[in-house]
Amino acid sequence: MKNTCCLSKRIGKIALIVLCAILALVLVVLLVAPLVTTIIFHDFFKDAEKEFRIPGLADGFVPQGFTYLPDQQVYLQCGYMSDGESASRIYTIPKSDPQKAYYVELVTADGAPYTGHTGGITVSGNFLWMANDGEGEDNCVWVLTIYDLFRKEAGETIPLKLSFRPETRAAYCFVEKNHLWVGEFYRPVDYPTKESHTFSVAGGVEQHALIACYPLDTENELGIVPGAPTALISVPNHVQGFTRDEYGHFILSTSYGLSKSHFLFYDNVMSTEIDGYLNVDGTDVPVWFLDEQVFKRDLECPPMSEEIVIYRDRIYYLTESASKKYIFGNFIRGRHVYSIPLEH
């Protein structure tokens, strides 16, 4: 009996030591990981400002699309749910008080939860577009209106009824003046693109993804001039978001998995000669290459960057790393949207 008692005490002590070691390790991670992240990505964080906490992370929301509406002074974020069953969401986030963010759920035309990727969101006038990189018919750009969104209360649903299929896989989208841009993400096997989208660019590099440009048309129910795009931009393979500054410079947000994200900056390639053409539905569409000949700089960022937004000479950065699906972003400053100065 005495030996059994001693053994129990010994096991208890070992268990306590193990528990204390685990707690100490967690504490070290919580304290050290943000500091290490700041050091590794010094060029990003040295002038970064924490804008607001990304809503919905505790619910399983995986943020993807991101835009800002200056007239309404709200951010919009869209994304899917990590359980794969709950409806994808659009969050409205007041700039003056981000804690008052609320969401609406997306449903199909017959009222079933819509679980699409909803990788991009952008707005012009009363039109709202959401890019959805899915398979078959689910690869599309959904078309809504701002009225559809703002007349809904928190937690209500918006049916998705109207869409169009762009030339590209619809991974992200962006409005610039009178044009809607819809771009694709490429990765062999998992995220293939059309073979015709492969171009050999400067330096002997092959690029397999395009961004397509569609003129806006407020008289058309889709908000664009239907048919072939009027311009195409060849981009690197892992683009998650895209924007242009007031001078027409291109900025790409690229990421995949746990690797570092990158903001890639390019000159206004559309002010140079056309690099090629792609026949789309009988129309020869001009193609420009974002390659080393127009490349300006590479800014390394924390993993899993998504869509980016420019507002008042700052780039706003959204990441999905702190979602329940990935978690690790909670330890490397991934819970918040940050902004950095835009260098022209």
C-alpha cells in the first residue's frame, strides 16, 4: 500500500511538472511570437498602424474579400465559414466604430445556405460584386446592390440570384474608376487556370494567371459591358488581391500557406507597348505582362494576406491567418487589419 501511495504521488508530481512546462511554453509563445513576427517583418511593421480587429474570427469566419466605401465610411469584408456548412458572410464595419460590425448571411436563390469561397468584394455606385472561385458554374462574379446589403439587419440573409462568368477564375476583384477587374489565383492541380492563360514573360518565367478588365455600364443589370474583357494583365501565380494607385501603378497581394506574403509593386505597364493578345470569344484582347521589366519592389508581409485596399495613401492589409481554420495568426499579429504608407 505504501509503495502504491508513493507511486501515485510521484505520478502526480510528474503530471504537475508537465502541466507547468506546457503552460510556460504557451506563455513563451504568446510573448515571443509577436516580437519575432515584428522583427522578421520589420519593413512592414515599422510604419504599420493597427486599424481594427477583424470581426467574426471566433465564429469561424475566414476573411477573404475586402473593400472600403468612402461615401458610407464603412469597410466591407466577405468570406466563408470554416465548418463548410454555415452560410458565407458579408461584414459591414463602420470606420468610426469597428466594434459595431455586423454581418448578413448569403443564401442561394432557393434559400439554402451559400457556402461559396467569396474571395473578393468591390463596389461602384449602387453595384456590389463578389468574386467566387469555385468549380463549374460556381466560378462566377455575383452581382448585388448596396441597397440589397444596407437594407438588411444584422443576421438577416441576402439571396444570390444574379451573376456572370468572367474570362478568369474569380478569386478577387477591384473597381478602378470606370472598370471592374477580376483576377485569378493559380496553383498546379488545386487551382488550375486555362492553358491559354500561360505566358512566357521576361526572364524566362512562365505566368499562368490573368486579371481581366471589364468596362462598367450602369444601364446593364450586371453593372458591366457584357462580353469579352477589354484588357488582360498577366500576373504571378499566387495572387490573392490586387489594386492600383492614382498613377496606375499595380500592387499585388500574394500568399500561399505558411510562406511569407508579399506585396509586389509594379509600374503602370499599360502605359507601355502591348505584350501580346488573347482571343476571347472571337475578340483579340490585348495582354500586358507584370514581370521583371516593370517590377519596382517586394515588401514581405506576414503569411496569408488576402485582398488589399488603398485609402488616403495607405494600403490596408487583410489576413486569414487568425481564423479558426488556421489559428496560428493569433500569435503573429494576425487578428487585426493593418495599414501601411503607400510609396509612389
